Amino acid sequence: MSETFGDFEGLLKRALAPVEPPEALSMRLESTLTELTELAHDELESWELSTMRDPRNWVRPVAAVAIGTTAGAALVVLRVRQQHRRRTVKATDPLDLAERTLRAVADETRKILDR
């Protein structure tokens, strides 16, 4: 009976072992999020204020804001997360790591907003 549990535990450890996603997935995700952010930006640039009197015309700008904000935030998180190991190595203590991470979030946000 103990052999069965030993095998079960080994199988469970192998099944629950962390798996790194392929590098191409990260690149595809980043390019998709960038494209969504740019499309939302283009959509917002193209609408005219005079058409906003009619509430039926609010759907596209509201959707563009929601999609652009979500994609932009996800892009910031993805890019900051990719650089986490480097910041951890350079940091001297947890407070320094937090400061570096906040600075990275601000820098990535600026990069996206400047486009």
C-alpha cells in the first residue's frame, strides 16, 4: 500500500511541476496587446465630438477606452514582469526592489502613453 502512495506522490509532483511558457507566446502576447492599444487609440482619434450628442454613438468610444486601457495595463504588467529578475538582482533590499518596480511601471506607462 505504501508503494502506491509513493508512486502517487511522485506522479503528483511531476504533474504539478511549473512549466515555463514558450518565448514565442510572450512575444505574440506583447504584439497583440500593442496592436489592441494602437487600434483603440486610432479609434478614439477618429471620432468627432459633435456626434456624441446621440447616446447611440457612445458605444464605440467607450469600447475603445475600455479595450485600450485594459490592453495597455496588461502590456505594462507583462513588460515589468519580464524584467523582474534583473531588478531583483540589482536591488539591495525589499524597499529598493519596490522602488525599482514602481519606477519600471511608471517608465513603461510613459512609453505607452507617448505613442
